[in-house]
Amino acid sequence: MAELKTTPNIAYADDFYADLLAVHEGLSEKESEALNARLILILSNHIGDREALGGALALAATPK
């Protein structure tokens, strides 16, 4: 399986988080969920590696 990066790896992570919150501003819960789904699909397509995506699904489904 492809090794996933699980340590912080986003330049200006706080700015990205602020952008993520801003894009959700004013949306209903349903609209926000739809935006998240579209974002996941866009990023998954960009990654393109089915093995890495499967690993990410497994990691995300693991309770912390």
C-alpha cells in the first residue's frame, strides 16, 4: 500500500483552513455536505492512485 502522509504537509495550513471555512459560510448543512463531497471527489481524482485512496478511506474510518 502507498504510504500516506499523516503529519502536517500543507503550506500555510491555517490559511487553507480559513479558506475552507469561508467557502462553507452561508451554506445550509445539506449544501455544505454536498460541497464536501465534491471536494473529496475532485481531490481523489487529482490523487488518482486507487491504493492510496483505499488507504485513506481505511485511515479515515479508524476511530481515534
